[in-house]
Amino acid sequence: MLAINRATVMGHVTPRVRGTRAGNSPAILGKGNHVCQPVLPPQEQVVVDFERLSEHAAAFQGHDVGFCCLGTTRAKAGRAGFIRVDRDYVAQAAELARAGGCKHFILQSSQGANEHSYYLYLRVKGEVENLVQAVGFDRCTILRPAVLLCTRQESRPAEWIAQQFLSLVARVFPTAYSVPVETVARAMVASVLKPGGGKVEVLENKAIHELGKAVPQQGTE
């Protein structure tokens, strides 16, 4: 059985980013040989200005676990904006989380992340992986999903076409080229519950699929 007193979650991507954290009541997340659905206390959402993140250090205090899915696109933010959000914001948030007592940090990166890559996206993802590892968490889990299958509020025609194609491919090769965002989320939770595979653990797309099965979908329990 595992109890997590508090967790911080970083998502959405604008200069002012909304984070979610649990209250002080423990959340019992696992029992026996199977992972159960989290029993969460009321959630508190904190809006912080990532351009002045150091002024919001209190929001990162007292959390056992940090989940980070922060990111944008070059098309939306430009080259400099993409680097600032996907690398600099994430690295600074990780540093504040560690200073606030966070022991286990879970980072969503990308398949193919490599600091030496010719492609900006993969290079930045590789750089931020290194920066987060260097922060010195007791445990760091990095997920490298392939193409994320999800429904977006914003219009991305090319991505929509790719997702439709990959949804068909996934019927034959379910773990090769894509992964539903729900599976990634379940894998992130499951990574907290299972024994650590070392100080730093990197989960590629197939491992994300497998680990995501450890947390049942809502309504199946």
C-alpha cells in the first residue's frame, strides 16, 4: 500500500500555467497486486506566471511527487518560445519542486529525444531530460511516448490526419507508433506505485503501453 500526501501536476501551456495539487489528506493509490483508482482529496488549482516562476515557490512546497506534461509547439510559440516553454520552464519548475521537497519527478518527454539531434524538437526534449536529471531527485521517471492520440480543442489539420492514420495502424502494431494520452496518464500514475528501476528510469513507448495497463480504466473496477 502506498500513500502520497501531496502531488503537483503541471500541464497546459501558456505564459500563465495552471497547476493542480492535492490537499493535505493522504490519497491511497495502491493495494495488493493491483493498482486501484486514486482516492483523491479535493483538488487545489494554482495559477502561476512562468515568466516569474521564482515568485511562486510556495506553490511547489510540500509535494512528494511531481508530474510534468508541460509543452507547446514551434508553430504556436515560435522557436524561442518553444525552447523557453519545453526546456526552460520545465527545468525551473523541476528545481523549485526539488527545493520544495519533491522526491519523485515524472516527466513526459518524447520518443526520439536526443540532445544531439538535428531536429529542434527532439534536441530540446533531450536537453530538458538532462536538466531534470541533474536536479537530483531521489527518483526520476522519464516517459518517451510516440505520437499522442487525443482530441484537441485547437485545430491541427495535419496532426488530425496523422492521428487518423495511426489509429488504424495501431490496430496492427498497437505499441509501435502511437499511444493514447489516457494510457500515458495511467503509466505516469503507475510509475509512482511500482518499485523504482533505479534513480533514473526511462520508459519508451512500448513500456508506457505495458505500464498503463496496470491502472484500470474508470468503470472497469
